[in-house]
Amino acid sequence: MASAPQSGDDVFDQFLADRGHETEPVGWDRSYNKLQCPDCMALHDESADTCGVCGWEP
């Protein structure tokens, strides 16, 4: 029985994962009751949409 072919994104994600790259979406880290930017580690209130230090957006 044949299976459905993988989409191009699945193949690309697998290619990157095989070479040690992260393919999952990145979001805010949490530090107690604050959000922490995964790029520069700055802390923000839980209502933050972007990092006020480096400009990172989830």
C-alpha cells in the first residue's frame, strides 16, 4: 500500500533536523512571572509582543 508523499516543508524540516538545526517554532521563555527573550535573555511583562531590547518577535 502506498502512503501519501510528504510535503516540501516536511522534507526540508527533516533535512534541517538531520543536520542539528531546530525546526520547532520558537516562543518566549518563562522566568517566574516574566517573559524572557530567547535571543538576548531580556525580561518583559507578560503582555509583551516584541522584545524591547533586540526587537525579537515570536
